[in-house]
Amino acid sequence: MYRLILLLLLLVQLVPIAAKAQTDEIQVYDATIADEGQFEVEFHNNFTPIGRKTADYAGAVVPDHALNGVPEFSYGVTEWFEAGLYLPVYTITRDGRAEFDSFKIRGLFVTPYAAQRTFFYGMNFELSYNAKHWEPERISGEVRPIAGLHLGDWDLIVNPIIDTDFKGVGRLDFAPAERVAYNLSPFWAVAVEHYADFGPFQQFYTTDRQAQTLFAVADFKQEDQYNIEFGAGHGFTHASDDLVLKLMIGLDF
């Protein structure tokens, strides 16, 4: 299986590269964290075969045919707190340039043993240092509340995310994400995920400027060893991309 994981990582890097910046992490948090004293790494890879062909602002990455990714390093500090580091966040643009985008640190606080609870919740905090082609502001942050239900074979999860550039409450940006999953077995799950960006609270974007993307997702998990998640997403507004592929591969140590 580890050979399969390495092959998947290689294939993602070899996808034909024709490249507001894209996101490095397309994921709905479910409040599960690394065990106390455990180290994990998760590789995020997002490719846009059919995307927007103009940048969201001057000098930004063009989404079409761009590959974004980052290794995410996590450590279970306690049964309710996980520390994380994203480094390096990178892009390979549509013309083949490799760009350093950002690095992030995070703290994730959750109800212990969320996977065994009917109702679970948590809160994630992130702080980013960004290149100008990735985000307009050098320093940015994210507050990600987490709430969900395990109902038999079904999982219902919401992440009402708030992004900030630390320039006032009115500029806080509302970018929620939701997931509905059905667990086919202890190893396999299928899901539908929705990602949106409504804009700043002081004045939400008009409908055509809002990002609205729906993903079909398949997950495979081998407990305490590795997990693989693959998804294909379609955007429904002019501010979204027509086709986005995501691949996440997590390894436990």
C-alpha cells in the first residue's frame, strides 16, 4: 500500500501543467486529531484542469491549470489539542513556474475522541505569512469552528470559517464548508462537500462574485497507518472554477 501512496504522489506531480490565488487546503475538519505524542503528515494537492483564466488581482496566480499543494505536519500535544505547521505552501503555475506561496501555523482544539462521539465540536486557529501573489495581505488568519454529528453510518459536519486580514471586524470574510458523508465500511466512505466564499461581513459579494463549489469525494482509511482522500469539484459561479481535483494523503508515525 505504501507503494501505491508513493505512486499517487508522483502522479499528482506529473499532472500536465499548462497555472485571488487558490487555496492550499480543500478539506472539511471533523475534529479528529493525532493521538497524544503522535506525529502525522498530510500531503494536500489541488489541481485545476478547467479554471478561471484571469487573476483575481494584479500579480496573483491564475487558477487555470495550476497545481497547489503543501505538506501539513501535525503533532498531538494533548487529547484535546493538536499543533500544526504547513510548509511550504507552493504553486506550479500553468506555464511551469514553481512559486513559494506561504507558510502557516495552527492550533486545533477539539472534544477528545471526536470519532467516538455522536455530537462533536472544536475550533481551529491559523496564522499565515503570504507572498503577494498568493494573498493581497502579507499576514492573514483563519478561525474555523467545527461542529458535527455521527448518525450511524452518516456524518454531518459544518465548518463556518471566518478569514481575516487583521484590518477590522467589518473585513472579516465568511467562507463556510460543509460535508455529508456515508460510511460504506470501517475503511471506505463517500461524501459530498460544499465550499463557499460569501465575502466580507460588512457587505457580502453579489451572487456572481461568490465562490460556490460542490465536490464528490471518496475516502479510504487504514487506522493508525494512512488515509487517502480524492475529490472532484465543480464551481457554479463566475468566481468559481469549473473543475478542481483534490488529493490528500495522510501518514501516521
